[in-house]
Amino acid sequence: MEEAKPDRATRTRNALLNAGFELLADRSVEAIPIDDLISAAGVGKGSFFNHFGDKDGFKAAIAIHIRGEIEAQISHANSDVENPLERLVGGMREVTKYALENRTRTLVLLRMNAGATTKDYPLNEGIFADIEACCAADLIRTQSVEMAVLYWLGLCVALMALVVENSLSQAEAAGKLQEMIVLGLTGLGTQEASTHTIANQSASLLKHG
């Protein structure tokens, strides 16, 4: 069956988002005139306000779109993984892979500093669930699930920045991923033997995947 083509409103919204992905790689959203956005998208000014309301709405939509892509990639990679520690590490591996394959969008996300951190933020449900499952299985030790999530998110963001800002190769990124996993899991109190084993496995998957 032939896929249905997106309607005009969807095409317009996507054109504006795609223009944002390109322009926001070099400038903050505050530094981009709306006229530049609509010109790059090839749409009327009214379309921008109809879809996003204002620049804050546009910024939020860009962030949600990119985070949604990353979360979908993580969910796909972890679809057959039951061990919560492996799922946690798989998430870090996939954000590294995303940064390698989507440099512009990663730069946009980092530039906007748009990583929401609250538990009720929909795109954080997975990492909260994995951290809680790791605690329940005594795979990590933390006094605060919320702080453990913030810690892990911070390491993931730092790793993505390292990849795009230094234009790392896949092999170089795999090496840094291995180091970051060891650092992250050690900080969460994971047993040393498990830490190195899972770090080596995940780095190998990124390097050869």
C-alpha cells in the first residue's frame, strides 16, 4: 500500500522545522529573525505563528523533535534488551551514535540546552524507568533516582558534545564511549567487573555497528 502524503499543514510545519535545524546550528534562536526562518522554509509569516505561536514555541518544538528522534533510536536499540543496566548503557551508546550521524541536529540540541530533566517530561520516562529498575535489581547504588538520572543525562550530553565539537571518528567515539560508561557506572556504584565488561561490549557495538 502506498504511503499517504503529508497534508499541507504538515509539510509547512516540517519545512519550518528543517529550516530551524540548519539555521540553529550556527546561531541561537534569539539571533534568528523570523523573516530568515520563513524565507529558508519558503512559507508565509502567518504559517510560523499558526504552528508555533512565537520563538519559544518554535524552540520547544525543535527540541522535542530532536529528543523524539533520539528516544526512538534508543527504544529501537533496546527493544530486545531486558537487563536494565544494559538498557542504560545502550542509551548512552545510541546518543553517541546519533551525534556521529546527525552532527547538525546534535549541535542544535546542545546550543539550545534543551534537555528537560523532570520525571514527568515524556521523553525522560525511559531513563527514569531504567534507573529505577537498576536500583531495584541492586545493579547500582544511589540515594536519589532523580540525581542519578541527572548525572547520567549530563554524561550523555557531554559525550555528544565531545563527538560533534571534535569531529570524532566512529572508532574514536567508541573509545570515549567506553571511558564514559566506566566513569558513569563507577559513579553509580556498579561492580567493577560488570562495569568493564558492559563498557567493552557497548563500545564494540558502536565501533563495528
